[in-house]
Amino acid sequence: MVQAKSWILAKHFDGFPKNSDFNLKVEELPEPKNGEVVLEAVFLSVDPYMRPFSKLYMKEGDVMIGTQVAKVIQSKNSAFPVGSHVVSSCGWRTHSISDGKDLTPVISDWPKDVSLSLALGAIGMPGLTALHGLEDVLGLKEGETLLVNAAAGAVGSVVGQIAKIKGCKVVGSAGSEAKVAFLKELGFDEAFNYKTVSSLEEALRKASPDGYDCFFENVGGDFSYVALQQMKYFGRVAVCGSISMYNDATPQIGPFPHLAIMWKELKVEGFMQSRWKDRHPESLRRLMGWYREGKLQCREHVTKGFENMPAAFMGMLKGDNTGKAVIAV
């Protein structure tokens, strides 16, 4: 029998999450049936989407949602032999049983010298979000100017690097001087600390006096309103997230950007990477190719220990991480 640990949503978050919102559960897993496998988590992911999704799709007592890279330790399913690795959406669990329908095998020729944790980051969901947002939502073209906020995070850091690969000017904002330095290391043309600038409007104008063709939006709130005023006519906006609003106990109200959207004839589109699921295998290979060529750098913020998942989650929401936040079991 395999002993499995899982983190439970004990209470829906009211404002910023607290330790008391989580409970650790321990149980014995039954033997797998025909067609099933037993998984052991190797790396787990914490991501901003978990905060709003928990309210929309979870009830108290559920296992926290999320993805992990797991190793197959028992198998009665020939598609997933013992020792193989998969990406699973089974949530915050050390061990789980699956019939295989919710599993995605890690790229078959994954290089042995590349950490499997990247399957949760730049060569996983965040990388796919960046790639499809740039190509399929924004239609980014060579020579254009792109603005990305939360630029030192798991998605934003990949967004900026792909835009540079495509020959664009990239402006990024982040929340510390260390993160700004990281963006410069990645090749961003301009980067600034939104927490210390005297005027966000002036900082954006200084970084790109002619405005912005494209805006990859991760933050929402006041930043979004100010940025939209500086879009070029017929600019495009990809709305990926709004992390500045996820922990609000009382929803933010205004200012409203509709005049800027109308007068500048902007295209604003929300999206999730799952829309292009049929293309994910090809997209992941492209991301891996850029990584192997040295064109895509992958910074990770690694927390050790399954017992530290709530702390890692809350730290990520506070912006403690540079790059992708992962937990190593």
C-alpha cells in the first residue's frame, strides 16, 4: 500500500490566503485496477490561476488544484510503463491513481541533462501560454514594440524572450530591482520597477515614446488602465491574467478603459493556452528547441518539500519568485 499526502482547501480564501485555509491529509491508496497507474510526484507547480480558479471550480474539502511532473511507480496500463514520467493535473498530492486519461507524457526524447521541472514552466503550460498568446492572439510581427507586465514571472519572462527571438522591441515591468536586472539579462530592451517609479505613465512613455503595438497583460487593475492609454492605434492586447486583483476581498471598481479601447480601435482578447491543445506537442518541441539553442533561458524559484506547498503558493502570490515557482518533493 502507498501512503499518499494531499493538501486540502479547508476554507475558501477570504482576501489573501492563510495557512489555516489548508489542511494536510494522509491516506492509503488502494492497489491500481486494470488500466490504472500509481503516480509519485517529483515536481509540483504553484501558479497564479489557482487563486481565482479555487473560487470558481472548487468546494471546501477538495484537494487543491494544480499540475505536477510525476513518475509512474506501478502500472497496469501499457501506455504508461513503470519509470516513465508524465504531467498530471491531479493537484497537490504526493501520490495518486490515474486511468491515464488526464495524463500527458513528457516529451519522449526529453534531454537527460534538462530538469523535468521545466515541463511545468518554460517548456510547459507557462511557455505554451506565452507562445500562443504572442502568435495566435497578438499576431506579433517583427519590428513591433511589445509591453509585458509581471515580466519576471513564469509567463512574462518567456513572453519577452520569444518576442526578442521574433525581432521585436520589448519593454517589461517587474516589482524589484533584482527582477529588473534579470529582465536585462534576458535581453529586454527596457525594464523598470513599477513599485518605485514616480509615475507609471511617465515610465511607460520613456520606455517607448511612440507607444506600444502589443500588450501582454498579466496584472490588471490600474496598470492596465494606464497602459491602454499608451497603445498605438489598432494595437492588440492579450489578456492572460490579472494578478493584482486575485486577492481582493472587495472587487476593484474603475477606472474604466473603454474610451481608450474605442478611440484607439484596440483589439482586446482574453485567452487560455488550452484553446490550442491540439498543437501543444509541436509547440513544446519549438520551446525545447529554443532552450537547447540557448535562445530561451529558464529561471526557477525552487521550494523543497511537499509540506511547504502552501508557503510556496502564498510566496508566489506575493511575488517572491523570479521565474517559475516549483516545489521539489
